[in-house]
Amino acid sequence: MYVGVGDHGLRKVTFLRGRALLLIALIAALCSISIPNTSAQEAGIAILEVEPDTLTIPEEDIGTSFTVNVTIAYQPENPENLSQYISGLEFKLGFDPAILEATSVDLPEGHFMTPENIDNLWILAQTAYSNYVYYGVAIFTCAPPEWPEQPKNGTGVLVTITFVSKAPGETTLDLYDAIVSGTIGPPPTENVLSHSLNDGTVVVVPEFSGFMLLLLLMVATVFAIVLGRKSLLTKHMV
């Protein structure tokens, strides 16, 4: 035998519908939260990473510029040993050319490899290509009897890259072919330091139209009502 729903049942349906909509909103909010990059620094290993690690560009901003940094964090295992400090760096940063275009590669003021004397900085590569950026610099530290520049340690920005988004999609900002050089004497002596690479991601999000938003809301509402009625019918069925 079926017992009518009545006012109490309608209140129950309204409550269940509200709870379902709240759950949908909560899920959407959780999905929008990005997990920060939590790379740990270890002595003797240079950490190169893209910052921010995740960047979302709305479709309406396609064609406008934005920037990302490639940063470094490094502490030598033995701070008294200058051979463990950094005198040169290079890397490539790849991306999907269907989604992004790199328009400039800049060494910002106070960048990590800033020398005391600008003449002691060698810019080996500072170039944007169609699908990657190439960066390479060195400081002139190997001139006896005294080094004109001290090699580097600590943290800082290596380079700032300006991009323009071209189309919706997702692309990795892929760090690769990296070399971190220490200093132990004049060339051709080499001292390659250990490093780790943390990539970034750029997501160009298609615009979510008002019609699609309304349609989603209607579907969610119908689903909540059906779910509520099914629950009440099951409860009152004898």
C-alpha cells in the first residue's frame, strides 16, 4: 500500500534536493583547488622548477600575455668548498605550440646568476623557439690568481618567460636537457652538479556558456528530485 507524501514529504524532497545541490557545489569547489608543488630541498642537489607550477587561462584571455618563472634552489653539501657552488646553468623548456607561443625570454633584475660586474656574465642562450625555450648562462669565475666573480648558491629566479595562449587545451612546461655546472678550475675541467627538475602545467579552459550552466543546473535539480522521491517511496511502501 502506498501512503501519500504530504507536506512532510515535500519538505523531505526539498531538503534532499538542497543537500544534493550542496554536494555538487562542494565537489566543484574541491576540483578547483590546485595542489601546491612541495619539492624538498636537499644539500648538493639543485632544484629547478617552473613557477607557478599550474596556471589556468580562461578562453576569453586567449591572445593576451602571461609570464612564468624558472627558479632554482641550491645549497652545497660543503659550504666551504667553492667547487660545489654554481658557475653555469642551461636548460630547455618545452611546450605545445598549438596551445602556447613563447614571445620573450628575459633575465629579470636581480636574477640568480647576476654578477657583480656585468662583463663577467656570459649569455650563451636566451631564445624562444616554436616549441621550446633555450636558456644558458655562465659567470666568469675561472681566472687565476683571483676569481673575478664568486660562484652562486641559495635561491632565486633564473629567467622569466612570456607566453601568449593560442587555443584551448593543456600543455606541460617541460624542463629538460638541464646542466648545472660547478667551479673547480679553468676549462676544460668540468664539474657537473646533481639536479632535479619540476615541470609546470598551463591549462587554457574553454568558456563555459550560460546555457550549459543552466542545463547542468536543470539536470542536477531533476536528479535530486528523482533521488528524493525514490527515497520517500521506498520508505513509505508497505
